Amino acid sequence: MIRILHVIGSMGSGGAEAIIMNIYRQIDRSKIQFDFVVHTKKKAFYDDEIYALGGKIYTTERYNVVNYFSYKRYWEDFFTKHPEYQIIHGHINSSAAIYLSSAKKHGRIAVAHSHATKNTEKSLKALVFLLSTYPIRYIADYFWGCSRKAGIDRYGIKIVESERFHVLKNGIAAEKYIYNAEIRAKIRKEYNISDSTYVIGHVGRFTFAKNHAFLLDVFMKIHQIEPDSKLVLVGKGELEDYVKKKVHDLQLEPAVIFVGQVKNVFDYLQAMDTFIFPSVFEGLGISLVEAQAAGLPCIVSENIQKEAKLPCGLVHTLNIYDGADVWAKMAMKLRGTERKNTFLALEDGGFNIQESAQMLVKFYEDILQNKIDSMVEIK
């Protein structure tokens, strides 16, 4: 059995975690098993499922520059004690230069994976992240990105145009997202939403990138035009309290529903009428793919990668700087849009999770075989 070590912040409910789990569920776990090093001791969203699927979870401290030596020492000790991990797949880029360097020092195969495009936030934190991730392009053996731009922003055009870079589409189990009127009615009943209420939806972590503040400004305009409207927010995150305060300040509390983290996102998408996704930056935007899979009309920012937009006519792109009024008018224009079955569009777009899983498994098997062949030639 091949055991792959994935390195990530935590196995919470974010987009990167979702794609890893979607693939993990699909692979033949008698041949390939996923294990994880996470940077928290707190129990995360997918931990129980990982254990149920036969995976292991190791913990280390979160890297913060000050703890450079102890963090580096952890990885040196880890690779000394765990020779079973020949492939290290890194999803947390801020410290990848450290743990991938250690992996290579111990003769392991280093894989770097970018799940986001460049952070446009003007802050010291963003600058430090940029500087710390730059060396990865000179360290890793192979590179993955959820989109071509995610690869370029993180590793540079030279890497992306080489044979060492691959795009892994954030595949989903498309059949779970096909529009279902019964599930729609069930979720709406659970939250006391009438059949006639116009429901705006969003799925994503409460972070700067997702731009919830602007989303609330847009919904405020929609609610002024159509008082019988609701905003359904699915997700958790560090800015949740800030968002809740803004909801309170705008006096929108009766109209905004905080769902929290759920594993059945596909059910909540059924209850929505229009999906709004005003991200400041995105690697791909798996939530947008899921929304289209559910047949929802979508209004998105110009920062969303073209790979996430399926050829089914559901995505309408606007500039954030157009202002909340323009976005609200588009939302009202889309009210009453008939739900589509987009299953074939997802298949054609390469978002079938079975294909994504097969692609990654073949990659693991091939690079491991290449390593074995190289060792034989040296001998």
C-alpha cells in the first residue's frame, strides 16, 4: 500500500479540504491511503471521517516565523521516524519551503499544491506570505494548482509551462447536486422560508477573500427592493463575528440565516434561488462549480477563474467596483430563473470527481515508479 502524506493547516470545511476529501472517498484505499499532518490540535470538520476511512492524523504547531527552529526540528524528527511516507503532498504554502526541504533531504518526493490565486490584500501578512512561498518553486519536485492562474501566481510561468506542473480540477460528485424540488421544500421548511421568498445564497469561509461585507451591501439593496427575501450563508471562519455585527448594524438579522458548517452543502443549494460570489481572489471557486451543478443562476466577481465557469449560461460576471446597486439589479433580473440540469456540462468541464481521483492516483503511482527505476539505474 502507498501512503501519501498531505500537509495542511487543518481538515476543516474549506475548499482545499473538500477536494482532498472528495478524492479520498473515491480512491481504492486498499492500494493508496491518505494520512495528514495538520497545524492544530483542535478537532476539525473532517477528522472523524478520515479516521473512519483508515487515515492517520499527526499534529504540529502552526508556523509563525519565530518558531522556525522548533518547526524545522519537528519535520526532521518526523521524516526520520516515518520512512513509510515517500510522497509528501503540501497544501499549506506558508511553510512549504521548510517541510518540503526536509522531505527532500530525507529522500522523499516533494509535491506543492496551490489552491488560491495571489492575495490582493495590502497587508504585512500578505507580503510575508508572498516572500515565504517564493522559494517553493526551487524546492518542490512537482507542482499542482486548482487552476493555471493559481499555479502562475504561486510558482511562476516557467514552472507552469513545464512538465512538472498539473492542473487538478476540483471535482465533485455531480449527481448529488442535481436540482431536487423535494429537498428544496424540506430545507426551506426547516428554516421557515416560504415558497415565494427570494433566497440569495453564498457558500464559503468567512475570510477576507470571500468578501462577505460587500455581499451584505448587495443583499441590503435586494432586501429594500424585495422585502420578502432571505440571505443564506453556509460556512464558518475568523470573520464570522464581524459579519454578524454588520448584519446587526444593517438591521438585517431577521433576513439573514447563518447555517454554519455542513457536509450536505448540495441540499442547501437546492433551497437557494440565486448564488452570489463576490470574491476578492479565488484559486478556482469550488463553491461556484457546486452552485452551477445545482442549476443556480450565479453572479460572480471578475476575480473568479474562467475554468470555474461552465458553458451552461448560468454565470454572470460583474466588477466589484460596479457597486452594490448594479449587483442587486442583476440579482432581481435573475429572479425566477428556471433551474437547469448541468450534469453533462460538469462532465465536459472535467469536474467529475472520479476523473480527478484517477488522475491523481496515476500521478502518485507514476512518480513513485520513476523514483524506484532511478534507484535501480544508480545501483
